[in-house]
Amino acid sequence: MHDELTHSRRSFLRGAAAVGVGALAGSVGPWPEPALADTPPTTPADALQRLLDGNRRFIEGKITAPNRNLEHLKQVAPKQTPFAAFLSCADSRVPVEIIFDQGFGDLFVTRVAGNVASAEEIASLEFGTLVLGARVLMVLGHTNCGAVKAALDGTEVPGQISTLYRLITPGIDRQNRDLDAAVAANVRAQAKVLRDGSTVLSNLIRDGKLKLVGGVYDLNSGNVTLLEG
Ligand SMILES: [Zn+2]
């Protein structure tokens, strides 16, 4: 109990210090405040909201491209504190920072074809959340995903590409030929693998320090839709 109290008092003091700095910066000159505060969101709900706000700016053509200059890169060079982590597809049309209008140091992104939760991805995401402190973890699928489509169709593929199939097919219904349904099912299945396959992640979720969500990104609109459940 004592530790908890000490911790919350420290958190409060840190928060108060951040507010003080922000207020001071606002009074320095006539320039407008940056569109986004540099302080990362500290709760899972705020972290998710920051992502959704960024995606809205992106689809409405109102991006602010925060934290993308060399100056900000220098600021985060010694230490990163990304507020969100992703398990996303390697597809060239899914550049996560652009979709969510974020910049250097904001997102911890693991990308792999079919956004599959293999052991290496789980290890990376444990690092991004437990060690680096990301507050929201999004499994992000997308429309017209080639990896999911190939697994759905059972297409013959060269080399080791079919390795992806054994990670995707258990989570999708191959009797249903609908690709959108398979993409959503794959997101849910990979999220379940993360939750069930990692005690680090499930403990963070249980303790309210991390929110795990699934989303599907529409290649035609740029919109990210959160999946229920
Ligand atoms: Zn894909």
C-alpha cells in the first residue's frame, strides 16, 4: 500500500510538472501551440483515442504530421516511450504512422505478412508494452490482404511463404469465401493468440495497464474500424 501511494504521488508530481512546462511553453511567443502535446497519453483509453483522432485527421485530409522532424527525432533518440504498439501487416499500403498521423517515437510497430502472432512478434510486443510502456496494442488487419486471401484459397506458393498458412488458417472459416470476413476473423484470432500465448500481455491487460484491440484498415477509404470483442 505504501509503495502504491508513493507511486501515485510521484505520478501526480510528474503530471503536474508536465502541465507546468506546457503552460510555460504556451506563454513564450505568439506562435500557435503544436497541434499535439508531446506528452504521450498515460492511460489505455487516452492512447486509443489518440490513435482514433489521428486516423480521423488522415481520412479527412487534415493531417498535422506530428513529431516527424529531425528535431523531434533527436529528442527521442536517447529514450523511446511509444504510447501504442501494433501487430500489423507488412503490406506496402499499410504504413502505420501515416494512417494514424503519428511520428518518431510514438508507435512501436511489428509488421509481418498477415499480421500473424508468431513467437518473435509476441516477444517484440512484450518488449514494446512491458518495457517501453505502450498503453494500447492494436492487431491491425486490412482489406484485400494477400496473405489472408492466399490462406483462404490454399494457393500453392513457393519457398517458405506457406509458413504463414499454418498461422492463419486455424482462425478463419475456409468454407466461407468472403475475404472481408476472413480478414476480421484473422485479426480476432491473432489477438486471441497474443492474449492466451503471453502471460506478460495478459497480466498487463488484467492490471488495466494495457488495452488490446483489433482493427481493420480499409484500403479504399483509409478508415480504421475497431472490431468488437
Ligand atoms: Zn496484408
